[in-house]
Amino acid sequence: MRARLSLVAALLALLPGAIAPAQGLKMPKVEVDYDKETDFSAFRTYSWKDPAAAAKDPQMHTRIIWYVERELEKKGLKKTADGQGDLLVRYYAKAHEGLKGTASQGESYLPGGAGQLTTGVDFSKVIEGTLILELQRASDEKPVWRAGTQHVSLDKKRIDADTAGAVRLLVSKYPPPKP
């Protein structure tokens, strides 16, 4: 299981960023891995474990925690005191600012009928982020479920909505289907 989860983490690092559906493009891709031997119906409670790679921005850290707790509650899991749950929850987050280029082409006509094709690129700043959510069995701290996605936000004002959407998308894959 650990080797598979490491492989998933490595694959997630290689994924190209996806654009939010609100931007009119494709859905972010979610990678999920889980222990096929685990009975997920036995888990009723969870507690937090320190994130391995916490968000650098304290507001983002709080935002992720809040949205994860809301989504896990919808799945029927109850939060308990530190270390007392059936599951330990942790997340990995990484974000950086980048540039996104949008190409456009046009044709101009010169006197005498000669045409000229021009290509332009408009650049805008974007925030690219990776979020991985991991659930560990509390009894032995072995990972039993992990989901991750990459996301691109074109507007800093949408960070809250984009974070909520990413967490909702990840937790929607829990519990995994029975083999």
C-alpha cells in the first residue's frame, strides 16, 4: 500500500494543471488510491494529524481544514479529540503563482491583396495548487485512502470557492467502491 501511495504522490506531481469548470473548461482530474482490504464501513470517527506539507498561508490552512471537516461530516464521519478517532486525517498542499498564456490569431490584409497571419499571446497570473487528502487507520497509522488533484485559479477572489470545490471533489471519492 505504501509503495502504491508513493507512486500516486509521484504521479500527482507530474499531472498538468486543470482549469476549473466555472472557467468553462475541463474538470480537474482526481487520482485516488486505497487499501482494497479495508472495510471502510467500520470507520465512524476521525481526528486530525499534523499535515505533512501544510499550506504556507494560515488562512488557506484554516480554509482547507474547515472544508474537509464539513465534507467528512456529510459522509457520516464525526470529529473527535486528537488521536481518538478511527481515522487520522492529514493533507498535503502546495501552491505557486504562475502564468497562463492564451493564444489568438488574426489575419490582416495589406494593400494589394497580400494577407498576413499574426499570432498574439495574452498572459495572466494564475495560482496553481495541488491538494492531497489522506486518511490513515488510527490503530497503526497506515494510509488506507488517498485522493489528490491539481487546480488552477485564474482569480485570487475565487480561491475560497476553488478550495471548497477541490475538497468537495476529493471527498466525493470516499468511501471507495467495494471491490
